[in-house]
Amino acid sequence: MDSKTRSKLRSLATNVRPNVIIGKEMLTENVINQINAELESHELVKISVLENDVDYKKLLSEIALKTNSEPICSIGKKLVVYKVSTKKGVKHILEV
């Protein structure tokens, strides 16, 4: 993904509320399933992390790897990932 596209997605993410919250158990199977479901429904997902002592960039990379999505940004305790939805009826954020 090029920097211009990532920048556009990052600006769109400012208006998105966190859809998923990661607690002290971190990346459980349920959290990954929830992120995948949100990605199919919304394409752009903001994730809130409740733990303080975490490497957020590493966590973002791990989420992107496990969900086959693109890591967009990590700002404070908020992470943003993007994946094109294959679900019918979903309005695509980026025109392909």
C-alpha cells in the first residue's frame, strides 16, 4: 500500500469510533474473530487497547498478520487496520 492511500485511510479513521477493545488477555481467538467480522462489515477498523505496557506497533503488525489486513497506524492506544471486504452490500472505502 502506498503512502498516499495510507494517509487517506488514516484521515478517514479519525472519525471512526473504536469497534474492538483489546483487554488484558490481548489477542485471543475471540478478539481476532471480532476484528475479522468488523473488517468484513466496515473495512476500516479502529481498535482500542486497554493495557499500558504493550509494544503497540508490534501488536498492530500481529493483528494485521492474523487477519490478513493492512496496518494503517498506531496512535497512542488506538490501532487502525484496513481490509477490502468481500461481503456483498458493503460500501467500499477505496475505489479499486
